Amino acid sequence: MPVSAPTCLAGAPVALPMLRAVLRGLGHSVLRRPHRRVSASGSRGWCNGGGDGEGRPGPRRAQDGRACFTTPIFYVNAAPHIGHLYSALLADALARFSRLRAKPPPGPGPAAPLVRFSTGTDEHGLKIQQAAAAAGLTPSELCDRVSAQFRALFQEAGVSVSDFLRTTEARHRRAVHHFWGVLRARGLLYKGLYEGWYCASDECFLPEAKVTWRPGPDGESRPEALESGHPVCWMKEENYIFRLSQFREPLRQWLQDDPQAVTPEPFRLVVLQWLEEDLPDLSVSRGNSHLYWGLPVPGDPMQTIYVWVDALVNYLTVTGYPDSEHKVWWPTTHHIIGKDILKFHAIYWPALLLGAGMTPPHRIYVHSHWTVHGQKMSKSLGNVVDPWTCLDRFTVDGFRYFLLRQGVPNWDCDYYEKKVVKLLDAELADALGGLLNRCTATSLNPTGIFPEFCPSCFPSVEGVTVAPAKAQPEDYALVRSVSALPLQVENYYENFQIYKALEAVSTCVRQTNSFVQRNAPWKLNRENLADAQWLDTVLHVTLECLRVFGLLLQPVTPALADKLLSRLGIFETERGLRDICFLPRYYGQPCPFEGRRLGPDTGLLFPRLDKSRARLAKVHST
Ligand code: MSP
């Protein structure tokens, strides 16, 4: 089998034209795939014991609800930016959602965790070796410094990882060496001469067609990667080579058997397209005279293991590989990755796994990139957005909400500050915060008790007009929307459309505000029994809606959701997704919150960022 350079791996500019072509070819339907019908009228949403209705789509997770989520491990050549944080937050939201779903009912004894979530830093390779030299540091000093920055950022941003792996750790070395040994024992590695272009920044090989010559600052022509613009150099040496070419059919089979293996769909099509092209064997080591900063090939210390093989095995290391416990976790693994590293994850990694006699990952969720004023973020352009500044300025929950609400996996998204302020003020401060404020105000609810629902004012059969029935068709529409919301949100999470889940919540928040506005509880007279019953019913329905919103927002805005739920008096043990059970009184069931004291008022749910408009609004209202 001739060894040629595998294509460079879909950096943003590489993947997009192909992706666009695929999309063009398929029309819009791919992106607008209809979701399974959600229960609407009369649906109780999720209730204790009854949640997992038939027809509910779901990932093929382990029977016991175990799931393992991973972020890519981050290069330590430079400080983290908001793109890295976005990758981590997507994974965090999925992991948190999964935990809420798996939340065990309260009972004695600590329950074993069913959800694992790992991240870490990718510390070996030429890129790091060169970055350290440029910074006048040893590689290990650079790794310690930048790895700590990633760790601190994720901690600050509430990224709820259960494991932070550094590829320089001993447990990882053991896993990589074991994995290498398995591949070798299965006859999948051979030694051969590799000759071709290598891009250290992208840590990948490039075929001739992906290399261009451009004049450098001194006017002299230099070879560089066509898409990323990073310098490349010619390499010729004897390496270990993995028989990747044998895996074309098994990979196709895997993608065909499991249409959700790579999600969203356009990215799966891109991978299938790659499988139609040349799939040469893959060089998986370097001579250590070029690359000393890495793991040596077992039994051949003159060769260093290719950094991508080293890095990908991190996903096994965190499951306990090679110890047998990894078998419990591995088949449940969901990778969250950026589109630039799709080929590594959806071709090389599954092929390596199949080669080692293991199954490919359960899911690969792919997202696009953040640009700044339409441009790719880069140190050389000086437009890198610092995530700490953003967390500071917009608050942790605010910035998490922004990135996840605006980030659409299928497309690149553009970042600018005004957009953040506008979104957060409209959706968190005004719509959600305003709703909570209004309905817990002592003027409307002087006792501070979760008010009573009056079934005769809001009969469960729509259309009753006899007093004291007061509910109008729009009010029933609200109940239907909020009843259907949890299942809708779950569907969106399953399809890696967190932004749509947030949009759906936001639409319901708006609908609830209209409900309050329409029924104007402030115009009702508490002294009059009929008015008082309806007033309490309007407040009860609104607080129930807020409870559902709070529960569903937990994976994205954990602190804000906690504040909201605590204000409503919802206990910690009542915050799992199984506990949603929206508006039980409407369905003739007891409501555990009714008559319960609300939690203390701890101030605005989300203070407006644009204070000038807040002031203006005040002036107008006086
Ligand atoms: N070290 C490899 C991953 C190895 S995983 C076995 C790597 N590291 S990275 O630091 O360059 O990128 C980590 C993640 O950040 C990738 O998912 C990448 O797509 C993502 N992002 C980098 N820039 C980004 C944006 N501008 N926007 C969104 N995500 C971005 O690749």
C-alpha cells in the first residue's frame, strides 16, 4: 500500500465549502428535519414515573442511564479564548442535562454518578515544542502555565467536569502505550518511508494540492497550508504507519447503521464524502530528532507517537482504560468537537478504535466556530476575545446563556458586544426577570405563599364559559405550550440544538408574560372572592411556568436557575427532570408547592446590562 499524505483536516475553511456544497445539494430540509411530534393538548409533560413515554427519541445510552461526555483536549500553545469556552460549554450543558435526567429519586445513601464529563489539555507535539521555544520556556513550563489557565477558566465558567486530563500524566502514557501495543499486536502498524508536507500548527499532513507558496515578510516565497495559512515543511523519514485504508468500509457501515453517530447531519455527509475520496494509510509516529516532546513508541525510543493518536486516546484514559472498568463507560461516550477537527474524530479515531477491536464513540457532536466582526479569531489579527473579560462583564450565567443561545452548530456565529447586551437584557433581565418580579411582588401576593389554583376558574375542559370559569383560549394555549416544552427541549438536546431549546424556553417566557398582561392580576380586587380566586390562579399558573423554565434552564444558567427556583421555594430534591410535572392541579393532581412559603427575595434575577435603558424606562413610567 503506497503511503501518501492524508488530506489536511478540515479547518474551518476546508470543511465549509464542502459542507455548503452538501447543503446546497440537499436543500434546506436537512437543517429543518422535523422533530417527532411532542405531546401537546392535555399532555402532562414529564411526571414522576410516567416520563418515558413510548416514541420518545433518545440516544442509545447504556441501559442504566450512564453517559460520558468529552470536550476536545485543548492545545496549550496559547491562552484560552471564547471559542474554546464555547466547545466546553456545549459539552457542559449536555452533561448537566444528562445528570438532571438521571437524577435519582431522593433516598438513603449516595448514588453512584451516572454521568461523567471530561476535558483537559493536549500537551505534546511539535506545536507545543515550538511555542515553548518561542516563549523561552521549557515545554513542561509552558504546559503547566497554560493548562492551569484552562482549568481556572472552566472552573470560573461553571464547566462541571468530573475529570481534567493532561496528556503528560502517567495514567495517560500507560493508556497510549497499551493502545499502541494492541494495534501492533493486531498487525495494523508497519514501518515505512513517509515523505510529504507537514503543518506543525495544524499538526497534520498535507497533500501537494493543499500547499501554496506565498512571499513572507522578507519577500522570500514560503510554503504554507492553503486554508489555514500556517507554515508547512517537507518531511522525509521512516515512520510507523497505521493501515487506515483498510477501514473505509467499516467506517461507512458505522455511519450508515447509526445516522446520528455524527450530528448535525451535514457533518455526517461531509464525513461520508471524505470516505469516497482517497483514504491513504496514516503515519502515526515521528523521528524523535524532529519531535522529542511526546510519548516514545514502545520498544522504539527513536520514534515519538503522533500527537493526534496520543491526544485521541485521552478519551479512553478518562474511562479508566486499559483497566476493565472502561468497558462500562466507553460505549456511552459522546464527543463534542469543533468542525476543524472532524476528520480526526470521525475518521481516524473510529478507525483506530475499530482496529483495536473496540466500538466507535457513541456520538460525535460537531459545532462551528465563533468569528469576531466576521473574521476568524487569531493572535496575529489581534482580535482574540478574552473569555475572562466576558464572564466579568456579562456574568457567568449571562455569558453562558449568550454563547449557547446564539451559537448554532451548523454555522459560524459572529461575536460582538452589542449583541450580547441586547440579548441578555431582553431575555434574561426583562422577560424572565420581569416575570418573576411581577408575580412574586408583595403587592400581588402579600402573604408570600405559593398561591392556590382554582380548578373551576381554569377548568381542565376548554370552552366552559359558566362562572366562575375565566380562562380564555389563549390561556389554554399557554398551558399546552408549557406542557409540551420539556419534551421539546429534550428533543433539541438529543439533536444537539441547545440554541433551539433556549429559543423554545424564551418563546414560552414571552407567552407567559402575555398571559399575565392579558389577565392583569393587578386590576383584580383581593376583597372580592371571585377576583381573589382568579388572581391566585393566574399567579399559580405563572409560578408553575417559571418553575418549568427554571428547571429547564439549569444546564445553561445554573446559578440563575438556582436563584429562580429558590425564590419559588423549590427544594434541591425537586429539581430533576422527572420532577417537572407541570401544573398538576389542572390535571386533578395535588400540587406539592401550593400553600408553601416562597423563598426569600434575593434581588433582581438578572440586572440589566444596559443601565441607560433601564433609567430611561424608569423616567417614562414616572
Ligand atoms: N488539541 C486539539 C484537540 C484534540 S482532541 C483529542 C485541538 N485543540 S484546540 O485547542 O485547537 O481546539 C479545541 C477546540 O476549540 C476545538 O473543538 C476547536 O474547534 C475549538 N475552537 C477553536 N477555535 C474556535 C472558535 N473560534 N470557535 C469555536 N470553537 C473553536 O484542536
